[in-house]
Amino acid sequence: MTGTDVRSQVGDVEWQLRVDLAACYRLVAHFGWDDLVFTHISARVPGPEHHFLINPYGMLFDEITASSLIKIDLDARKVLDSPHEINPAGFVIHSAIHAAREDAHCVLHTHSINGVAVSAQKGGVLPISQQSIFVLASLGYHDYEGVAVNAEEKPRLVRDLGDKVFLMLRNHGLLTVGATISDAFIAMYQFEAACMIQLRAQAGGELIPIDRRIIEGAAKMVRTVTRGMGAGALTWPGLLRKLDRIDPSFRT
């Protein structure tokens, strides 16, 4: 099915969602957080049907376009015809969270080198950087149960995420949720940065921990520095301009 065919079958709201989600895949590739074809980002399509968009399994993240995204329901059935299949692990993780969290309109999961490295550390994310305080203010941990293809893992994933924004999948990687695609992306940017800084800091001298009281005020700091817009809304237009300069084909 071509981009024109898909565009003619979906409304303006879904098409914009597809463009933003394709952009998110391209940005994950641009920043080097992708793992060939083996991670996933999903977005809920507005409406009562509980449909969501996810990547076509086998396409690299820098190849994904608005029209190539697959629309499925919570039972992994395709809602719109597509020649592509989906990643079964992607379905287990994302369908569990979308079903349980009405506010989690976007779920972003990575296997980045920095993220996996910190996920293998017993102490997890340490309070040693400005980036880390935003993560630690809303962070859960989920123990490794193997490749996420077992539906029995779903309730434990949901339990460990709770009402949080960030979830560290032990020995596995990182996960963020957001009310918008841009919110989930910026959360992952912070998560990845906190992990990268931690690994570099650990290679040096003694670490200086941040006071817990500062972490407790992180959400208020974000509202102040973004003038109430939120980091996602503030940065997303610029990120889309960056992608348009690099390769605007994500919009097709």
C-alpha cells in the first residue's frame, strides 16, 4: 500500500500522528539509540477502539515513513492492510502498557548501549547529574524475564511501571511513556543522557550525589524552565525541522 493509499484511508488526526511517530523513529536512529530492527515505539490512535501504531518488523528506523506504520488492535490484529508483520516482543510490551495506562499515548522502548549498561548495574540510575534528577523523580524497575514474548509478563510490566514515566528494564534497556510522542521522546533523551553521563562519571573519580530534596522538586523545575509548555512541546518543532533538513521522506 502506498503512502497515498494510506493517507486516503485515515483522517487528518491519525495522519499527523503517523508523521510524528515516523519522525520519532527517525530521531531514535539519528541519535544512535536503535538496535537494527529490534526495538519499538508505539502511539495510540485517538478513539474508543484502542488501536495503536507500531513499526513494520524488518524495516530500519531510518527507513520508516508515516504510511509504513502498522495499525493494530490490542489482540495484534491489523486494522489497516499492510504487507508487513509486527515484532511479537513489541506487541507484548506495548499492548500491556496501552491497555493499562490511558495517559500513555506513546510508549518508547530502546536497547541503547548506555541504557543496557546501566540496566545491568545493581544500583540503577544514580543521582549524579541534572539529567538524572528528572528520571529519578518518576522511575520504576522491571526485572528481566527473557525476551518479552510471554503474555504472562504483562501484569508485572504494568505493576512495575505503575504511574511513572520512566521504566528501566533490568539487563534489557529503557522505556518511557508520554501523553504525546514528543513527551515520550524527550523523556527518553533525558533517560539516555543520564545513563551516558553515569557511565562516563564512573570511569573517573569519586561521585558527588545530588540531594534527594532536589530530586523531589524536579517536576516544578521543568515547568519553570519550559514556561509551562513541557519539554516535548518546546523542542519538537525544532526536531522536525532538523529531520526535514536531513531527509523529509518520513512524512510520506
